[in-house]
Amino acid sequence: MTWSDVSLSVELGMSPSQLHSAVKRSLAASLAIPGGEKIAPNISNREEFLVHGLKYVLVDGIRAGRARERDIVSKELRARLQRYA
């Protein structure tokens, strides 16, 4: 099966620029291997990433979410305390 950047981005629901960036990140992380005009997945590195690395990627999203919540709460608390100042 052959694909182009545009057809693959449509299938994945991504813009072509998002797909291009994802491919560049995959190459930089050795999760994909360049081979002339084709790019192939590096199966062993992807497997290692899924088994051992995914938990470290997802935790950043959780921390970022908690930081946003903390920021919202602190702003609300400041606003309420200023009423009494």
C-alpha cells in the first residue's frame, strides 16, 4: 500500500504540517528509519518505547493539567482574599 503525506494526514485527522512534524520527531527519536524516499518504522525501538517509555510521556500531560488547575484555584483564592483586604 502506498500513501502520500496528504492522504495519510486525512486518514489520521491531522493537517499535513502536523504529520510532517510527527514524522520528523519519529526520525529524531529513532522510532522511524529513513530509506531513500521511504520512511519505515523501527519496530524494535517502537516496541521498547511502548513498553518502557509511554508512561513517562503521559505523566507530563497529567502534571500540566494539575498545574492549570492549581493556577485557576490560586487566582480565585487571590480574588476572594482581595475582597477582605
